[in-house]
Amino acid sequence: MAKENKISMEHGAGGQQMQSLIGEIILKNFTNTSAGSVGLDALDDGATIELDRDFLNNNKKAELVMTTDSHVVKPIFFPGGDIGKVAVCGAINDLAVMGARPLAVSSGMIIPEGFSITDLEKVVHSMNDALVEIGVPLITGDTKTVEGTALDSIIINIAAIGICDAPVRDCGLQIGDKMIVSGYIADHGMALLTKREGFEFNSDLESDTAPLWKMIEPLLAVQTQAGERAVTAMKDPTRGGVADSLNEMAQKSNVGIRIYEEKLPIREAVFTSCEMLGLDPLEIANEGKAVIGVRPECAKAVLKLLKSHPYGKDAAIIGEVTEEKPGKVILISELGSTRYVDVPTGDPIPRVC
Amino acid sequence: MAKENKISMEHGAGGQQMQSLIGEIILKNFTNTSAGSVGLDALDDGATIELDRDFLNNNKKAELVMTTDSHVVKPIFFPGGDIGKVAVCGAINDLAVMGARPLAVSSGMIIPEGFSITDLEKVVHSMNDALVEIGVPLITGDTKTVEGTALDSIIINIAAIGICDAPVRDCGLQIGDKMIVSGYIADHGMALLTKREGFEFNSDLESDTAPLWKMIEPLLAVQTQAGERAVTAMKDPTRGGVADSLNEMAQKSNVGIRIYEEKLPIREAVFTSCEMLGLDPLEIANEGKAVIGVRPECAKAVLKLLKSHPYGKDAAIIGEVTEEKPGKVILISELGSTRYVDVPTGDPIPRVC
Ligand SMILES: Nc1ncnc2c1ncn2[C@@H]1O[C@H](COP(=O)(O)OP(=O)(O)OP(=O)(O)O)[C@@H](O)[C@H]1O
Ligand SMILES: Nc1ncnc2c1ncn2[C@@H]1O[C@H](COP(=O)(O)OP(=O)(O)OP(=O)(O)O)[C@@H](O)[C@H]1O
Ligand SMILES: [Mg+2]
Ligand SMILES: [Mg+2]
Ligand SMILES: [Mg+2]
Ligand SMILES: [Mg+2]
Ligand SMILES: [Mg+2]
Ligand SMILES: [Mg+2]
């Protein structure tokens, strides 16, 4: 390895030093690195994904799903996770809310000169842990280095490929659907803010970062009596929080959404600190939650499945889809007053993911 | 759009401002944004790629190929290209040298606060031009912003998905193969260095950045009399240049490679300035070249096909694969002396791509 335990520009130069960094820090630490005849170990220009022919033969409309997210979260280590975990989970969750089984991910790292190789390895371990949990290989990657004066910390991009029979859209809500959120909201953003600002209160608050595929997979099989998929629309409420996801779903589906304040799963600590800081928990980022629209007759079945999975144990029905006010989200307070839940504008917590 | 023609932190916040940035700068400027039932226009959590069933049915061993590269090139605009063009071409070329037809790409942008939106749009136009040239859609993306103090310029990650019957490996060289390079080497790195340092000489030198799929596709159909694919191994000589690619191919294939100085296609201007600056053109990055191993009896046919394409018109056979010195690359000078071509160590031109 490098003489010093620091990243140097040469680690991104495509020559010997980069090869040894990749060999010692990347290859040694990823458990599953192959999805076809050319895996990461080959260190070729790319890697292959074998097409699942059984799946293809059984599903006339099989499609691949692709997604990408870069992560610039600050600080890179926080209670409940780090940039590596959030990068893998972010990609997996975007596939999951599209109804796609993850097949493989890529990892693009941009690292400032001087970055600690020990920290890099910690981040890589977190990526691997999340990938192993859902059995998804990392098959290809890229490492670039820049001067320490040009970038303040590591950036990780993960692109992911999945496969589905028919994608779950965010525009599929139907009037009467129940809206479910898969657990406590705003934990990720508030844990990060607490850590970043060094608040004394909430110091045991943890990010919810988690890979949701295994929680979501069984929901996709639930059908109405007419044989339609029970889940009509799904999103992961990351930046912009639940407020942003609900608005997008309402607008794209051209329906109204009504949610009930008393039904929102919010931890006491999160609620109190949001009040104190003037933040709206609905606008705070989550990294291990799904917002799900479900045909009403299947809502209980879906909720039960969710609750049977550790990541969904605090799931709740928070409202329903209405004909009135298409494109709008309305919050009904515990006292019965109503207000619009708007699309978030500002940036309550920058660099949240 | 934003009141000022500058990126603000809110452009990466996942709310209204980001939506309008994506709508006005991204969606309006990409010609082809769909590869399946959910395209970029849907602005969903990801997008789909329809599986090409005709291809799948005709090719028992069809595999997807995935690749990723982040780009941190400095300056972002240079003669012959910009960061957008190089990002798209980099991904396409990694697929092409794996023998894969590109199906779709993703785009992850990390933008510092204060970055010019006019420049962003120029970059987006270049990305689109390259994608249109090869008929490949951009189907999904991500935009993150960071403080202007945290990052000096835009970073673009492109991940790409392609499909092939059998991938072309970089470990497939066979003894006797001819080694071909598809045109003048070291143009990209030297154009960039010239621009960056403001050299007076070479001021008309241009980067070779180009998407190579259409040049490479016909080569894949060339077969030996025994019905084997004529192309045995392929790489795009980016960071580390031709020297790095040849060494990797020799090592992975466990063969020797002999190349002839007089046969290397190097522009006079590049040669002279490399001499002056003490640089080895073999170690300088290219962004529109391929290094190709070909069965000897097919070398002329492959060369002819290459030369018939604008990006391959200066292609040349530069050497051959030998049994001696497995894992080593030997350069024979014009006067007949020999030297090893080593794996590049340092970083002759940092932030070259
Ligand atoms: N951070 C990383 N994680 C996993 N694999 C990586 C990482 N960085 C590089 N690799 C792997 O190492 C090999 C070499 O990577 P490299 O980026 O040099 O290839 P390339 O894209 O062909 O070249 P260039 O980036 O110069 O265009 C590839 O197989 C790549 O998948
Ligand atoms: N730079 C970009 N180029 C192309 N498409 C983009 C770009 N940035 C975002 N998009 C598209 O805009 C939509 C919204 O992107 P966004 O990143 O908010 O989604 P997300 O990944 O689900 O959320 P998050 O990034 O907070 O996890 C997606 O459909 C995405 O493909
Ligand atoms: Mg390559
Ligand atoms: Mg996402
Ligand atoms: Mg690379
Ligand atoms: Mg999402
Ligand atoms: Mg590359
Ligand atoms: Mg995103």
C-alpha cells in the first residue's frame, strides 16, 4: 500500500498505485463481485450481468431498471450509517420502489488527495455489508482522485441495475388507495443534523439507512380479487422527505392525497427537535423508508407483510387518495384543521445524502 | 430558472428548484430519453430498459455489460471536447471494447454552488450530441450540489449498460495476434495539457474524444476460417495510455507483446512536445482510441474496416503477440534497440479525464 495511510493523486492515475489500491482496498473487501462471465475480479473495462432466462421466459414483459445516485453526505460517518451504506441503500431502494429485483451495482469513487485510507476501508466495509445483506454483487467501478484543495471529502456514485416484470410507477395512484409509510420518518436527516451540529439532545438518534428490497419484494405479489397488483405506486422519500414524495405522486397520478397528522410515525425525539428548530418532519430526508399506495381492500394485507419485516415494523397507514384537489396533498391535524403539504423549496439540511 | 445564472445549493435539494433545473436544462436538451416503458421524462426513481428479445432469442449467451466512470477533467472545456463529451464517450467506449452494444446511460452530476448554468447547458449539449451520434438514450440521472468551497468544478459520472453475445476480454490475446491501435495516440492528454498550461506551441492540437461503438461494431463480425472471432482482446487506452493497456493485456493474457516505434501513429506536434516536456506518448491518455488484438490472418481485414470509419482512418498495426517474456511489453526502436514499456507509475497529467 502507499507509504502513508493517505490517498495521493497517483491513486487515481490509472497505473500501478491505482491497481494496488483497488486490489487491496476494493477487491479484498467485497464478498460478491460477479453477476456473469466477467466480474469485478477481471478488472476489465466493464463487467457482465447474465440475463435470467427463467425469469425472462416466465415474464413476457420483463424489463431492466437502471438508477443512479451520487452521495456527498457530510459528515461521512454518522449514527446508524456512513456514506458507503447510504450510497448502496440509496440505489437499491430506488430499484425496490420501482418494483425491481437488484441484479448488480457499480461504484464510482471520487477521492480527495490526503483522504484517510483507513476511512476508505471503513466505507468499503459498509458498502459490502449492505450488498451482502441483499445478495447483490458490486461488479464494476471507477476511482478518480483530485487535489485536496479541489474537494473536501469523498463522493460515491452508485448505479444499479434491476429486473422486473412491470415497473411500479410513481404515477399509478388510484382514487381510494390507502397511503402507507413503512416506518418512522425524518430519522436520517435529524440524526445527521444532530451529529453535524453536535447537539446534546437526540444524541442517540440514528439514521434509518437500510436496503429495502427484501421488505418490498413480498408486497409486489399481493393482488386484488381481480388479479391486479395491490401496490399502485411507490417512492423512497429521500431528499425533500415524505412531503416531496407525496406531492410528486399526487401530481403525476392527478389525484389528491389526504394524510392524518396523528397517524404519521414520528419519534418523540424527532418531533421535539423539529419543533425546536422550526423544521417540518415531512420535509426531512429518509434513507430506509418507502411511501406506498395500495388498493384499499389490500391495505391490511400489505401492512401486515410490512410489519413482519424488521425494516417495516413501524409501518402505518397515514391517509388515502381522493378525487378532490388533484395534485395536492392535504394534512389533517389532530384537532381537525387542514393545511396543504407543499413541495419543499429551501434545503433544510444540505448535503443530507 | 434561477434568478441568477448560477447553481445554488437548492438546485440539489430535491425540491422545486431542482425540478425546474432538471426540466429546463436536462429534459429539454436530451433528444433520446427512453429505452423502455419508463423513460427519463417520467422523472421516476429510475428508468427501464426493454430487453431485446430478438437478440436474446438468437444469442444463447446474451449478457448485459455494465460500466461506470466519473469525470473530473480540468479545464472542463478544451480543444476537441468538454467534460460532457468525454463522460459519455468514456462510458460508451468501455462498453464498445467489451464488445457490447450500448443500450442506455445514466448521468450523475455533482455541481458546486456558483457554477454557471450557461456552462452546465453547454456540457449537457455535448453529452446529447455524443449520445445522438450513436443513438443511445440517457434514461436516468441524479443531481447533487455542494458548497462552492467544497468542490472546485462539476463532476460527471456516467454508468452505461450494453448487451453482447460474448464479451471481448482484455485477457484474450493469443500468440501470433497482431496488435492494432485505431489512430493517433496521446492527442487527448496533450491537448489538455496545452490548454491548461497555455502553451503557445501545439495550440491547434485537439482531443480525440469520440464514441467508438460504430467503429468497433463491424470488427466484431470478422471471423477466422475456423469461425472464431478475429478480435481476441480490446481496451480503450485512457488514463495510463497505450502503455498501461498493453501491459494489462499482456499480463492478463500471459503473453508477451512486441511493438515497433516506427509504426506508432503519433502526430509530429505531439511527438515534439512530448520530447520537450520529457513525456512518453505511450503513457498519455486517449479518449477516442482502441487497442485491439486480432488473429493474424484477419489483421488486414480488421485494419481495412477500421480505416473505413472516420475515427479509425489512421489505424495501424503496431506489433504482435509473442511467446517470449509473458506479461511484458517490448518496444523496438527505429534503430533496432529494445526497451521494456513499463506500467506507468506517476501521473504525468493529473485530472486528464
Ligand atoms: N472504486 C472502485 N470499486 C470497484 N472497482 C473499481 C473501482 N475503481 C476501479 N475499479 C475497477 O478497476 C478496473 C480498472 O478501472 P479503470 O477505471 O482504470 O478502468 P477504465 O474505466 O477502463 O479506465 P478509465 O477510468 O481510465 O477510463 C475496472 O475493472 C474497474 O471496474
Ligand atoms: N443530472 C440529471 N440528468 C438526468 N436526469 C436527472 C438528473 N438529475 C435528476 N434526474 C432525474 O430526475 C428525477 C429525480 O431525481 P432525484 O435524484 O430527485 O430522484 P431520486 O434518486 O429518487 O432521489 P434522491 O436523489 O434524493 O435519492 C429522476 O427521474 C432522475 O432520473
Ligand atoms: Mg477502459
Ligand atoms: Mg435516489
Ligand atoms: Mg474507469
Ligand atoms: Mg427515489
Ligand atoms: Mg473508462
Ligand atoms: Mg437521485
